Amino acid sequence: MEVALFVPCYVDQFYPRVGLATAELLERHGASVVFPEDQTCCGQPMANAGSLDDARPLAEKFLRVFGAYQYVVSPSGSCTSMVRNHYGPLLGERAAQMHGKVFELCEFLHDVLQVKPRGRFAARVGLHQSCHGLRELRLGTGSERILPARDKVQELLSGIEGLQLVQLQRSDECCGFGGAFAIDEEAISCRMGRDRIADHEAAGAEVITAGDMSCLMHLQGLIRRDRKQLRVLHLAELLAEAGARA
Amino acid sequence: MSAHAERATLFLLDQPRSAWHDQAVWWVRQKRDRAASALPEWEELRDQASRIKAHALSRLADYLEQFERNAVRLGARVHWARDADEHNRIVHDILAERGVTRLVKSKSMLTEECHLNPYLMSRGIEVVDTDLGERIVQLAKEPPSHIVMPAIHKKKEEIGELFHDKLGTPQGLADPQQLTEAARAHLREKFLAAQAGLTGVNFAIAETGGFVVCTNEGNADLGASLPALHVACMGVEKIVPRAKDLGVFLRLLARSATGQAVTAYSSHFHGPKPGGELHIVIVDNGRSRLLGRDEFRRSLQCIRCGACMNTCPVYRRSGGHSYGVTVPGPIGSVLAPSVDAAKHAGLPFASSLCGSCTDVCPVKIDLHHQLLAWRAELARNGLAPRWKRIGAKAGGFVLRSTLLYRVAGWLARRLVPLLPRALVYSRLNAWGRGRELPEMPRRSFRAEWRRRGKP
């Protein structure tokens, strides 16, 4: 099965290991991975600023680059949701061209490949539920919804030996990244992040993991500023590392 | 910085207080979770409520006229107000014609929105808010900071001081029971002296012409029952078609608002009491403009439970006053720009778009998507903050070209590590005020990917 890798722009530029881990994980589970080189950004930053005219060319570029692939997979719930749920106002009916083709990594492993990664990762891990994966892609049941709890990410992690998920006081509160929100509302953004970190620390986490590197970029920035010992790892990195150890 | 961001920054300067506020409001969200979990049909109820409201809004004019006919048949007088000014004038005329100088009021966010209190007081009418939280903020000369818990930003010690100052309670009193009793005694005098009572409306029923007012303190009932004159003010969106629809909304409202199964008082009013007068003032004030807009219409489904505030991680940490509007939080940030887009252009950006509000909303308003739609609307009308427009233009320009994008990334990765820390973390770098930038890798993913391809 051929899979086109959609690597968020900031992951491409600042977190190459996350992209590599994603490719490795997909290959390990039988996919053949290609990376269309002309890709840049899905357009979310411009759309979230309200500038649809600046976001539209990027959505069109996305269609040109990825339109021909059967499966497009990204290590980001937020960028995946942008393409899946927010291209309508930019592209009108053409947005449907990507329907059923773009997947967040965990969702792809769980729903399409239907695999359960095996491996070993002996640590107490705090799972940060990135909002757009949780509430826009419905990777799990958010704490607001009165529905049977299920969680695709936790199911994927349950095959990893030695990994102990810690119990948080607030299971899915936002970390405060929010794209340009992190700049526009800098004080609130940092406060939200520090509160999340404190929750993970109090629960005894050694590692914070998440499906979106943007949340982790923000949290890691705070952890490093405050000289804390917590490690952050994207889920792809964690699963790849666990598999390599097994 | 937007006005919200400035006020939020100030609120956060007192960190223990902000943390206390966050925890106090989060506690209400948890109560809501427990109350909602007790109903296995919760999500179904939300669906029904959303559909009933959407239907009512789709024939709003018909239902409003049906409500008017039935209310008049029951003996009420119905008035129509286009905007806040007209609303205030109508209420004042009703009171002035009858020589009313002492009015008691139960909680009504609509009258807060219209700034009725200062309007009446400047015309010689004493207005006493009788909801405990509202009375506290009225005595403190502050606006409410939450639509259900107007004084949630105040600690009990501060209320003790305020009551000592205004009501003559002993200094240092901070026991909620004793403070409440002091307020009760003070308000009882006001109730007995009042010549008219004003209430809000939670639900107006088209098929009967009756309406329902929900309170926990029974203050609306006293205000509407003791004086002969009852004035009820409602926004046009308060309509539900049938009495049996209440079975859906009353179950959702209190659980969502405070985690109670039902409000202590859900009082039904059908026409004036014997020998009394009932006036119903129906207000538009920008609502029909929202009704005409596909992308924003759903915000009129709001039943003012405040659950979106309680769940909002921004509201909890910035406090209700940071929004600068009567209805704060996610729903407030959706409603405010429809009244004055230029003035409230910062509010749709005061959200991380986490989407918790959308999932907690009992009538399923897609709040975070409406905030996003407002951002686009503001940008289209040239009202988005200037630096955002410039940033989006520049970003869009670079990202359209794969080559430019790669060069920009390369420059960042190579240059940032070479620059002195004082320059990278200058005042211009808002990210770096409280956080470190990512550690710059030497190579991008695409460079690594190409190298990997080589044997």
C-alpha cells in the first residue's frame, strides 16, 4: 500500500525526527512511503488568522500535490483536521477531492492498517490529548461528551510493554498552543501550558507524548525555560523507539 | 495586543488569584460532568434541544406572533423593541406612567446587555438587583463576570468587606451562610417596598403564551408576586414552540449551568396575577442580523447556561471582565462582534480553538467554528488586527513557493543558533517571553529523507 507522507511545515523544518519516525512506523507496518517534495503547508495559520485569500492558494497547492494519492498520512491531528474539515470555505466543492484520503497517523494505524504496534518502552507516560485530534477527528471520547469512553491512541499504546499511562487530573484540557494564539494571548497561553505540565508532573509522568508536535513544541519550550526534567516525545517517536527496542 | 489580551495579562499577574478562579470555575464544570453523566440519554437530549431551537429559529417570526397572540389572550401586554435604546425607553415609560420609583429585578442578561440599570437610575428610579450574585456586583459597582455566577470573581472575604461597607455587617464576616442571610434581610426590605418587579425570561412558549423563569433563589417569584406590576424582558430567541419542549430544555439547563438536576425554582407565568399587570418586552438588538447569516445563526440557539465559560481554559484563567462585554467566554465572543464588530474584533482571537465549548454546549452550537468564521468575517471587512493581516500575507507568500519556504526554513535553522541570545529573545519575540524556541536541527526532514534514500 502506497502512503504519501504529509509532514507539517514546522515538523519538516524543526522536528525532522518526527517525520522520520512516522515513515519508519508506517513502513514497519507494511506501507510503502513516499514524500511528495513540493508540499509546504496546509494553510491553517492563514485560515486561523481569518485570511482565507492567503490560505486558499495553499489549499489548492495541497490538492495539486496530494490529490492523486489514495492515502495521505500526517503526524498531526490539527493539520489533518484542517484538510478534512476546513477546506470547504476555501475550495468549495473541490474540497471533496480529499475526502476519505487524509488521515492522522494514529487513526491510520488504528482504522486503516488495523495494527497494534508492539514494542517496549518502560516509562511512566502522560498522554496529552491534542485538541484537534480529540475533538475534530474524534480519536477519542472527550471528557465533555457523555458517551462510552474509547480512545484510539490509548489502544495503540496498550500494545507497548512497560509503558504506564499516568492518570491526569484534567484528562484533556488544552495546552494553550493554539497557533498564533500562543503569541496573541502570550500570558494565557503560557499559563495554560504550565498548568498542563504541572498536572503531568503531579501524576508522576516522566515523558509527555502527544499526536501533535505543535502542542509539544509549546510545552517543551516551557519545560526548558523552567529547567524541568520532563521529556517530550511525539507519539510517532515513542512508538518507533518502542519498536526498535523490542 | 488586543484589549482582551491586555486585561488577561493583568488578571494573570496575581497568579494565586487566577489559579483560584480557574479551579473554582473548573469545579462547576466537574459538577456539570457528574450531573450530565447521570442521564444516559444526554447526547440525545442535546440533539433534540438543538433541533427544536433550529426549527424555532427557522420560523421565528411566526412563533413570535403566535406567542404574542396567546400572551395577549392571557391578559399580558406585549411590546416590541428594535434595539437596546427602544427597550430601555419602553421599560421606563411603563414604570414612569405608573409612578414607579422603586424596582426590584431578578437576573436578566438582556437588561445587562441593554444597560437598563443606569438608564433607569439616571431617571430617578431605584433599581435593586435581587439575585445574590447580581446584588454583590451591583453594590461593588462592577459588571457581572459570568452569566450564571455574576460574582464568581469575588472571594467570600471580599464580599464580607463589601457587605460591611454597604450593608453594615460586622467587619471580617466571611461565612457564606451569614453573608447570605444578611443579603436576604436587606433584600426583603427592598422586595416589600418595591412598586414593580422586572424579570428575565428563560423560555417563552408560543403555543400557550406563557413563559418560564428559572432561578435558584426564588427572587424572581417574589419580585413578580409582591408588587402589582410585572415587566418581563426577553430576546427574540427565547421562543420554544410547545410546552412539552420544556421537558428537554429544563433537563439540560440546570445540569449544564451548575450541575443541579433542575433549578430550585422553574416558575411558569401565564398572564398577569389577579388585579395586576404583566408587560412582556420582546427585544431584537442585533439578533435578527445574526438570524440572517447562515454561519452565525446557530449562536441564537443559546440558552445562557454558561457551560462554555466554565469549560473554557481561557475564560477560567482570564476572568469574565477580560472580555469587556456582558456575555463573556466563547458564546460572548461569538455574539459581541455582531453588535459592534470593530470594537470587539479581538474577541474571536481570544481562543485557542480547542473546541471544548462546542462539545459541552447543551444545544450543540459549534462555538469554536463560529469563532473561526468570525475571524474570516473580520478579515474580509478589514477589521482583523493589522499585524495578523500582514503576517498572513507574508506567510502565505512564502509558503506558496516551495523554494522560498525551504530557504526561509534553512535561514531560521542556520541563523538562530548563531545569534546572541539577547537578540533572539528580544522584546519583539513574544514566544520567547515565557518559553524557549525549539532547538534548531541542522537539517530539515526533507533533507534527511533524501539522505536516507541514498545507500
